[in-house]
Amino acid sequence: MKSYRFTFFSIVLFLSFMLMISTVSYAGAEQDIQDIKKGLSEVKEELKEIKRLLESPRAQVPTAPPAPALTESEASIDDDPILGKKNAPITIIEFSDYQCPFCARFSRDTLPQIKKDYIDKGIVRYIFRDYPLSSIHPRAQMAAEAAQCAGDQGKYWDMHDTLFDNQRALEVEDLKEYAEDLDLNTKDFNDCLDKAKYVREVKDDIKSGENAGVQGTPAFIVGKTTENGVIKGKFIKGAHPFQTFKTAIEELLKSTP
């Protein structure tokens, strides 16, 4: 009888202990669940992107042998937005797409580290050039034009960040709402967007990217800054981590007199 009482008491004590732990950790567990859901949502979007790329004409298997992987390339900075000092010794050109989840990952995870360690210190200047993949991202072209229109009012980078933070909402009405949120002159912004002021500018970026060997986004050229604005350097394809860019930058700095 005593044995049964001891067992019953032990079970009650154990259940009470577990209840206490679950109560204390509930808030933390709930946050963990939200983080997991967010991560799964991002993975889901990236898997959708991979599926779209595989199903697109560009993903078809070529009949001729594939060309060697491109390791160097060159492109002009054109008149595109510059983040950082104009005379910084190293230039990074990115060809990007506002609907591309991999581009958003770079913007969210890697660019802030590059900015902190190199751009803010005057070592690197970062150039953003548009490369909307309209066949799989039908709203990317208009989003690129919206960023340029915001640039007319000195808010290019604010719109750039807003677009990447809201990739699932890039309809025209969304773009105009973001302009209002950024305290832009909405009449001027709407006129710019409605009249397709920057459609040619974006098309020129695409052509420049194609000439540089860009086939998908994001794609980067990391090289020494030149007076004529043509940057020749390491070609990086995909949303690589910060270390990849750090290595490329440090190698260039070592070879700079």
C-alpha cells in the first residue's frame, strides 16, 4: 500500500513539475513557433522560385556543351544609384530583381554586413542595377521603375528596402501606397510611375546585365573602382554569404597600391 502511495505521489509531483515548466516557457515557445513558421515560409518561397526557374525556357538542357563557369566579368555603373562614397576604391555592382527571394535574402542578411564593415568606412561603394526576370516575376519591372521614381525625390534606398520587405505586395496600388508611407510627393511619384518614365532605364540595365553574362539574380561584379565607371572584376552568382564578398574585397585591397 505504501508503495502505491509513493508511486501516486511521485506521478503527481512529476506532472506538477512539467506543468510549471510549460507555463514558464510558453511565451518563449510561442515565439520559437512563430520564428519556425517564418523560416518555413521563406523556404517555401525559395522552393517556388527554384521550380519557376526549372520550368522556364532558360532552364532547358542545352544541346551544345555548357560554357565554362564565368569567374570574371565587367559592366558599367551607368547612372544607377550609389550607396557609399563615390571615390571608394572598391565597387560592387549587383544585378537584382525585386521579386526574387534570393535577392531579398542578400539584401536582408548580407548587404547590412557589407555596409557596416566596408561601405560605411569608405572602402566599398555599392551599385544597384535592375534585372527583372519578367517571365517569372511579372511585377518586378514596375517595382524597379517605382524605386527609380522614388529616387527622383531622394528616397531610392528607402523604396529599395520597402520593396524587398514586401515582395508579396508589389501591385501598382501597393507601390503608390509605399510612396505615401515614405512621405513622397504622391502626385509626382504617381505621374512618374503611370507615364513609365524609367521603363527605358530598366531595359538598359537588363541589356547591360546580359552583356556581362548575367542569366539569373542576384549576380555581382566586385572590382576596383575606375574613372570611366566600367568595373572589371570577380563575377559572383547567387545570394552568397558575407564571407564570399569579404574574401573578394580583401583580395582586391591587397593588390591595391
